[in-house]
Amino acid sequence: MIQDPVFQQALPVLKALEAAGYEAYFVGGAIRDALLGLPIHDVDIATSAYPQEVQDVFPKHFDVGLEHGTVMAWYEGETYEITTFRTESGYQDYRRPDKVEFVQSLEEDLLRRDFTMNALAMASDGQIIDYFNGQEAIKEGRIEAVGVAHERFHEDALRMMRAVRFASQLDFEIAEETSRALKTNAPLLEKIAIERILVEMNKLWQGKNWQKGLAQMLEADLWAYCPYLERQVLETMLKLLASSPFADSDMAWAFYLYLDLGAGADRQAYNQASHQLARAWKMSKREDQHIAGLAYALAVRQGLSVWDADSLYALGFDLAWQLEQTLAQEEAEGSLLSQRFSPANLAACQANWQALPIHSLKDLAVNGSDLIQAFHPAEGAQIGRWLGTLEAAVLAGQVTNDKASLLAWLKEEIATEEEHL
Ligand code: ATP
Ligand code: MG
């Protein structure tokens, strides 16, 4: 396992700490993922060296959480998070230890970690150190708290969200005692900053068995201590949607809103709901807009046989395309949801978009100043109205999108209007 290029690349970092007389190990998620044959994204290092000593070994570094014992070291163009062995105590607020104490033993450091599968270490010779049967848990697909689950969730309530998102990502079962402790401690989730819950929730949506993770949230009542969510909508998601991972967590949230509001709601209703969701979960403006767009696109698509020109123009290609791909996926998996929609048609979506004479107002061959020059409008607001008229005429195929034709067409239109006055 230590042969994995990611570990090989980081190995000199361990060796450098050892050469300076300290203990050092790879720890945490990287060992777990390597044992599972999953790609490793970041290797964390734990060491007996104090932060100041780590800094001495790696002159190129920056501080990320010195009081928690973490130093980010630069080594051959890569950064490595090196954390001093530590224990935690206190946790009066259910989220952060009151006191972090540096210790000299790896075992004590591993003891503070959340689940047995995350409490493994690997030495520079490739030997795996496993005090809590983490390897067995991984082999059996089990998420099990290190020590007494009830106490561990009481210390840090975010661990409960980590449990359900790992259930989704790894398709693992939560061990019995750990599962019971989830239920008992669920209300403590309210103490945790929503931003941190959102990180876990979005990982859950994108996990390989999000249905398992979400079912656990329902089973343990965790959902009730998250803002905005309603049990019935979550249950509908489980019932209607396929179990394949959401390519994008925004899509999961969009489904949530669509199943909550239904196909009858208008754009404004979707915008409002998305805004409330985004505010409750402290999502970014970009997420808010993307979720609103996708959710409304779902509502629109339900009434269509294929994406037609008008709907594509109104929504933009990206949202429609993303949605159509998801619908194709749902169909392939035979989900109940696909029965609500006419068959996915990616080809029509693309062809109808390409056939549009313009894709937005910006594509119009005239702009506001062209209209001012040609027609000297009495009031500025007139320009917007004219542009809108031209846009609609081009889309309806009444006039071709070149400057001369547009100006000639509009001139006639204005003349007719004046006759009517
Ligand atoms: P991921 O693949 O998402 O990075 P990970 O297990 O590596 O999963 P990190 O948040 O990177 O998760 O944390 C690294 C390690 O730190 C974990 O494997 C675990 O040992 C420990 N850890 C992280 N968060 C907690 C927590 N809330 N309580 C206890 N230990 C934790
Ligand atoms: Mg990690």
C-alpha cells in the first residue's frame, strides 16, 4: 500500500521528521481510502514533534492552526498537513474541545478520532497501526465510533453528519451502538454551524449510495435538526429518485425544491423557495441561483415533450442540458420519477438550441445606441421595449437577425403603431 505513488511522494516528509528524531505516521482518510482501493486525495501526517519543531524541520511552511497543532509544510512543490499528536477534552459546546493537549503517543492521538476506519495509521515502513480494529470495520463495511459512540457524538455533534455522509460515500452500514447513539444525540446537531453541516450534506448527496445516508438521517431524526427540511419531501426523494449519485449537489437540492413545490409553481415561487433554502443553509448566491434555475427547469420540463425553442431560450442551454442528462440517468435506472417525464431527449435539446436564431439579447444584431441613432426615442424606457419586440420577432422567425432588416422591420412597426394612435 505504501507503494501507492501518493504515499511514495509524501514519504520523504515522514523520513525528514524521523531523521530529526520524531515519530511520524500517515493517518486518517488516506489509509482508509487506500485500503478500499479508492483514489487518495490528501495525506495527513501525525507526529510526535511539537508545532515549533515541525516548523524547524520544514523551514518552508505556513500556519493553519498552530493552537491545534497543525503546520502546513511545503515539500517539493506540495503541501502537507502535519499535526502534532494530541488529545482533546472539554467539548462544553458540543463542537470544539475546550482544551487541546499535545501528547507523545500515537495511540492517544488515534483515540480522539471519530470512527475506527479513520483511526488507522501507517508507518514509513508500510506497517499499519490499528488499535481499534479499523481494518476489520473497513473489510466489513462498518462505521463504528472509536470508544463509546454516545460520548463521541456528545463531544462533537458534527460526527453524526460525518457518519451518515460516510454511509453514503462508502456504502457502509452504521454499527448498532453507533446508530443508537445517533438517535439519542440528534438534537445536538443544532449546536453545529450550518456551514459545516452543509459540507457533509453535499458530500452525502454526491456519495455512491446517498439513499442509504439519507435514510439514516431520517431514521435517526437528524434531518429534524437541519433547517428547512421536511420529512415528507425527503421520503418522496427516496421513493422517486434513482440511487445513483448526484453529479452536483445543487441538483439534489433542486429535486428537493421541485418535489416540495411541484410543477405548478412559477419562476417566482421557485426563486423565493430557493432563496429561503439558501439563507437557511448559508449557501452562496451562485448556489442559490443555480438551484432555483434547476428546480424551475424541472417544473417546466414536466409539461414538455422535449425541450422546445421558447423554453430553452428562457432558461438557457446549460440548465436544460444538465437536467436532461439527469433525466436520462433516471430513466436508465428505471426510477419512478422518470414516469412523470416524457423520455429524455438529449439530441432534441441540443438541436433546438442550435436552431435558435439568437441565444440571448446580446446576440441581437442591434443594440440600444443603434435604436437611439435610428429613431430618436422621446423616452429611454422605449429602447427596452423595442429591443424586447425585436427579440420576440427574431425568435418567432418574423425577421432575420441582421442590422438592416431589424431596423427596417422596427421602422414599419413604429409606423403602424403611430397610425393606430
Ligand atoms: P475525506 O475523504 O472527506 O477527507 P477524512 O476522513 O479524511 O475524509 P477529514 O475531514 O479530512 O476526513 O479528516 C481527517 C481525519 O481527521 C479523519 O480521518 C479523522 O481521523 C479525523 N477527524 C476529522 N474530523 C473529525 C471529527 N469531527 N472528530 C474526530 N476525528 C475527526
Ligand atoms: Mg481527508
